[in-house]
Amino acid sequence: MNHTMRGLAFIALTAAAALLAAPSAHAVGDKTGGVDASDTCGGLLTDYLATAAGTADTAFAGTLTVAQGASPIAMTVTPQSYAGVVPDRLVRTEFTHPALSEAAVTSTPGLVEDRSGRIRLLFETPWGPTLATAGCTGGTPRVTDLTGAIMYEGVAYQYALTRA
């Protein structure tokens, strides 16, 4: 499947997932509801992906866990780059655990607004789409942590990812 077809398939999948995951969530561009979201935590896609210089930012890393005590799965979400810049706005999401064979997917993330008006990041994982809540430190819109959940085979997994 070529890059364009994968992109179109992902767009259709993420639109459906956003509607299923949060019935009141809707896709947004860099602006939401006519209000400038560029100065809010995670209000722009670049807050997740790029440094101020326009290069790919560092990866988010942490764990994917389940309440019943199964061993945690390492999870990373890495902004992708080409020649040091972020032209395609892609992320690679990877799960690492001894019980898993290679589990990674590269996707184009999007922003959605939840019913409370918060901007959330929608991206694909090896187990399907997820909506992440952003956290920022230092009063800047650059996202430094992501939290969310993924349903897989009827089990809800939670993740908490950070970056410096």
C-alpha cells in the first residue's frame, strides 16, 4: 500500500475513532471554535512534534499498564523527521516487551477538542487509535507529557509518557 493510500486510510480510521472514543470530540485545525489555541498547552500540532527551531522534538517515553497487574509495556511516541525537519508531521508509536514481537506503527496525528474544550492528540498505536491528554511545564505550550488509554481485546490499558 503506498504512502498516500495509507494516509487516506488513517484519516478515515482516525475520524471514526474520534467519533467512537469521544462522541462530542471533533477534529480541529490550529484554531478551535474560532478561538486562537496557539498559546494553550498542546494547542498546535507543532507543540507535540517540533522544537522552536523546526526540527523534530524528542520522543515521549513511558509505560502502558493494565490494572490487573500485568507487567508494564514500554511505550514511545517519537516525532519523525526528514533531514532534521518535520515536513510530514508523523509520529512513530512503539511498544516494547519481551512477550511482544516488534509492535510499531507510524501515523499522522491530529488534534481534537473534547467536550470540556481541551485539545487532545489523536494518534495511531499498534493496538489502535488513542486520544492523549497533553501536559506542559514552564508556562509554555510545548507538550512534555501525554496520558491516555487504549482498549485492546476488551482490556483497558493506561499510559503515561514524558519527555524533557
